Amino acid sequence: MAPEKLELVSVKDLHVDLKATQVANFGLKETDVIFMQPISRLDTHRYSRGILLISAYLDKHGIPSIIFEPHRLLSKPMKWHLPTQEQLQEVETKLIQKAKKWQTKVFCFTCATVEFNEVMETTKRLKKACPDALFVAGGYHADAFPEDFLNNGFDFAVRGEGEATILELFQSIFTGRKNFEKIDGLAWKKHNGEVVVNKRRSLLVEFDQLPLPAYHKIDMEHYLKMWDGTLRGIPVRGTLLETSRGCPWSCSFCSCPTIAGHRMRYRSEESLEAEIKLLRETYGVEGFMVTDDMFTVSMDHVKKVSKIMKKYNMIWTAQARVHAVTEEMLTIMKD
């Protein structure tokens, strides 16, 4: 099958497209929409940045939500990195009790391939507690194999960058229009069981005009515990930072070209500094793992990021192909 072509769209144009479908007040409470992580991520020190971005984007358009963090439901803190079966069961039991009490309307799961079976089991139990709820899948596995979710109890799967797709989906659901066939980036299931995979959504050119991640919704102290996993061997209060999207190359093992495209899209200096300053001054962040798939494509971008990191005295790491770095570039990043 030939790869799908990824077009580009301006944030300004996107807002014009969405204006006609915006509703000022959906009458929702924040527990009507829950962004879910697999329960086995009990002791992870890396939150899902994608969930934080989408939740913040929904807030901006009048749709409240909460973010499920498994560790918050533990009666006692974990002593070991890997959760026990008793701890997993405790969290799941409490989650189902809360969801049933809230009568949550939509559960949005992020899920990697190795977590797929676990998420399916959790979904079965949540469906019994909330039989009228809708289930939405996102993440790498949902992008590559949306049918896996739709044929196992999920109602929708979001492919590619999810901010605008999720917003249009929720607007369609909560206004009763249910025009799912018109939502780019969405996979869904008809009443007769037929799986429909819509065309991919155009990529946001100026994605730094999206709101900053919803850090205030999560337990940042939990993720900023002193450890050496985020910056890969450097024990600091470290977290994740996205400075660009895209990668010019097409490695056979990588999903980046499919999800984020080949064209590089960079955040502005103003957007980057606003987020770094917030994390430094509000949460005491000391370092960053830059999550860009390919950081060193542009020397101008490397200089821009390095300047801001130096200004806030940050320790940081990034990812790059070996042939795409120079001694000059590494010196700039180090200094």
C-alpha cells in the first residue's frame, strides 16, 4: 500500500474551519471525559505529553476533561519500580468505582503495542460499569492499526496529530450531529460493524500556537522525582520538551514520517521560552529530554534552543542521526 500523503494547514485556517461548529457550552462536567493511561504505568516518571496537549486544546474550546494517573489511586506508595498484581488490581478496582459514580461519557486511551492486551481488558471492565460510555484510542498503535481497537470494543481511533481530530469528534458527539465521515484523521465503526478509516488530517504548520500542555492537571512532583531515566543517566528533576515535529528521513522502523510527516515544523523562540520558564519557575525543573524525532536538522533551530537552555541554566539531551551532527553544533549545544 502506498503511503498516505500528509498535507499542511495553518492554525489560522484551522480555527476558521472549526468556528462554525464550536458550541459555547456543552454542559459537561470535567469527569465526563477522562484521558486514560494503561494502569501498568503506575510508577512511570514520563507523563504522556500528547494527552496534556489535547486536554489543554479541549479546555480552550470549552470541553473539560481530567487525566487519569494510576499512582494517585494507590493506598500506599510503591517501593519497587514494577507494580505488583495486587497494586494493579487495587488501582483498577478504584478506577471502575469512580467511573461508575461519575457516569463518565468518554474514555480516551493512549496505548503502545505492548500495552494493547492490558487496555482491552481494562476496557471490558469499564464498559460493564459505564455501558453508555464511548471509547477512543490514540497513540502509535491506534495510528498504525486502528482496526485492532475498533474490532475489540472501541468506538473510535485517532490517527496522526490528535488535537483537532479529537476536538471535531467531541463537537460531533456532544452536539448530536455525529458526522464522523467528515472528520479527517478519524477511524470509526458504522452500525453494521463496518470499519471506516477516514483520510489523514493535514498537519499543523504553526503548532506552537496551540496552548501549552495542561501541567496543572497532573501530579508534577511525581514525574519530577530525582532519577536518571528521563535524561538517560543524568539524575535531575527532568521532564520532556517538544521543540519541533517531523523528520526528513524514512527509517523502516520509525512511525514519525507517517504521524508527523517529513517536513520539519519548528516552535518559535517565544513559545519555547514560555514553556521552559513556566516549568523552571513553577515546578523547579532542572533539565529536559527533547523528544523531537530529529533535533539537528537546522543549525538555526539548534542555536535558538541552546540559547534558551543556557538562559535558564538547563541540563538537556536530544536525539539525532549520527551523520546529522557536526563538532560546531555539539559545541553550541554543550556551551
